[in-house]
Amino acid sequence: MKEKYILVVDQGTTSSRAIIFNNKEEIVYKAQQELECLFPHDGWVEQNAIDIYASVLNVINDALLKTNLTYDDIDSLGITNQRETTIVWDKHTGMPVYNAIVWQSRQSAEICDSWKIHQEIVKSKTGLIINPYFSASKIRFILDNIPNGQKRAENGELLFGTVDTWLMYKLSRGNIFKTDYTNASRTMFFNINTLEYDDELLKIFNIPKCMLAEVYPSSNFFGNATALNENLKIRAVAGDQQAALFGQNCFEKGESKNTYGTGCFMLMNIGEKPIFSKSGLITTIACSYNEKVVYALEGSVFIGGACIQWLRDQMRMIKSAPESEKYATKVKNSDGVYVVPAFVGLGAPYWDDECRGAIFGITRGTTKEHFINATLNSIALQTLDVIDVMQKESKVKIETLKVDGGATTNNYLMQYQANILNAKVLLPNCLETTALGACFLAGLNSGFFKDIDEIKTIHQYKREFLPNMDESERKIIKEKWKKAIQATRVFK
């Protein structure tokens, strides 16, 4: 019998990728195309939605050409995507009416401020806090800033989608207008208790229901990607962080992962009953491979791996990302320097949109190496803030943290993360766990993978980092970090 493969589209903030997997979770080929982010004003982040779609077509074509595979060799297509990023398009032309507003963008902050009186009802229904991070205020911004936006939406002329919905709509020539539970749970108007769009919230936000896509489980037959091939079946859709949780085999309650991408995203499987945080975490829907719904606690750090890009592109202290590890290890520690990279505010557990980045502890003896060391430390320290709250609210001690994402190639950062958490850090053989999650979800739906036990056997880890920091040193670092955060939030 001819060997089959799973094709996964991993559409992220800075690039689009097409990854072809075999049935051993091995990557046969990976194609990637970088995407431009637009910054029209301070704190605004946008992208061209047509460019997003075109980049996906390009990487799929590249992957198939370089492997000499045809669509007949593809068992199914899985899609995983940057979440919350908001696209509104004309139903009749299929063209966007405004740039895609990226999840990082703070341009709808004033709208969120006007909604703050509804915080309790939003939290109880969606598990989220009112913040420009999520899609609702981004939709509101677009409708308020295009001619006759509200009227056109109410007349059924405009459609809204997160990136998954936009891609499926275009890949199916307008025949698929769907999303999945994980992406819907990031909109701020999807009720995670009833698994339906919430009419009360839609009324508060004045968002017409006719704009919204149908919602399905992540592992599901969504339709055919007819723009590529009449028989290419889309069998999985998941937001990138939930896909990574699934790809890391966090199937049991209490299992956790952290993805070090542009931001850092910490998720813990909390089982089939939601826990609503009182300390700045959000509750979201995790991926599941059957009809049951699984929930997760999540803490989002806005600036994670982007710190390394900042060192390279803006500060010009390094020429490439891998150089950050070389310079960081040239010194014993940061020599008391702390970097708080609140470039677009602070995410969980603080949710402070107004503060901006700060640096503390500089002396005449501070060197470039100390600065780079402190910047890498900040990624791990922000993760620590999230995990401290997560452990408290879930009443589960995290002994092992599964990690993935681009910055996990930095051994210094991973060791420091283990040290400051006082926990084991596990690095998988396949670092593309976001795409791998979509692969597993699609394969379970098609029968490419027999069951969850087969997936557990396939997924292996190649390295572990064990803590080796004295408790006294850890305590001092944590205390000084908290002081740095407090000072950053005061200075506005």
C-alpha cells in the first residue's frame, strides 16, 4: 500500500509554514515564508490578509514540489494558526475590508476600556478578561473604522474570521465558513460553558451574529480544500497554543507545556471542568480527539522570543538569534541587571496595557554580555510569574514542564528556566509541536493514527534540563524581579 502523509499548515505571526509528516511524527519536509507585520501607529500591529493566504499557497506548493509528492499522497490537511488575529471580509468579493489586526495589537484598547463594566459577565461566560488581545474589540474597531461598517455587517455583507476561518474560506473557494472550539474560545463572545456564541455578549459588543462562522471540534472533517485539490480533506483546525498542548501529549489533567515563540504561552490541561482564575489567568478550550470538551488554564506573555529579535534588529547587539546564547554564557550571570520587556504592555498575570519596557540595575561595569544575559532571563522570569499563579489556582505542582518553540534551541535559556522554576524541563524530539498537534488531530480523524495510545508511543523527548540553582539565589532573583515589575508598572 502506498505511503500516505499528513500536510499541516502552521500559519504564525511572523511566518507561514507547510510541514509534511509521516506516521512516525517525522518531518519529511518543511517550507517557510516570512510575513511582514505593519505598525501604522504606536502599539498597532497589522498584516495584509491576502499576503497571509498567498504565503500559505506558496509554502504548500513549495513543500509538494521539493518532495515530489502529489495531493494523492496526502491523507489529510491540518491547520493551526495564530489566534485572535481578526479578519473581516466582504462576503460577495471575498476581499478583506481592512488589514488583519494581529493578536498583539493594542489599537482597540479604548474600546475595551468602555466595556470594563461587563468584566464579570465576560469572565464567567468566556473565561477571558476584557482586553484588546482578543477578537471582539478588534471586530468592533474595524466596523467603526470602515464606511457603513455596522450597517454592512447587519445586512450580512461582511464576514468575520480568525486566521483558520479565513484560510478555509479561501481554500474552499468560499464553501467553508467554519472554525473550531479552540479558536472560537478566543473571540470573547463564545460561551465556553454552553459551546455557543453568547447572544448577551454579542448584544453588548454590538456584533451581528450573521458575521460568525459555524463552530466544530478541532478533530473534525471541515470540508475539502478545493482551491488546491478536489479531494484534499481538511480534518483538523486548532489555535496554535492548544495544538501545541496536544502535540506535547498533555492529555491528562495537570500536564503542562510552554511555547517560546514571538510570545510565551503556558497552558495546563485542567480536565473536563473549567476553572475560572481570580489572578489574571484565562480559561480556554483545549483540543480533544473525541466529542468530550477539555479545558485549559493559560497565561500569555506578549514578548518572549521577540526579545531575541529585538536584540538583533533594534539593539544590534547580535547578528543572529543563536549568538544570544554565546554572549549570555560569557558571563556568570546578569550582574544584577533586569530587563522587563513590556514593549506592548504586560500580559498574564498583570494585564497592564499601559506600561512599557524598562531596564534596572545598570552600572558602569554593565556589558553587552550582561544585557543579553538579562534579556534571556526575562523570558524565563515572565514564565515563572504565570506558573506561580497557575500552580496556586489549579492546586497542582508543576514538576515537569514540556517546552517547544524556536527559543528552545537556546540551551542557556532552557537551563535558566529549569533553575528559576525548580522543575524539570523536557525538550521533545520534534520541536514543531504546534504543527504536530494538528497532524495528530487530523490523523485521528482520518484513521491515519489508530488511537491516542499510538500517538503516546510515537512522541519522544530528546533532552531534559534539571535545576541546579541554590534556593537562596533563586529567592533573591525572584524578589528583585518582582520589584522590577512593580517599578515598571508605576512608571507610565
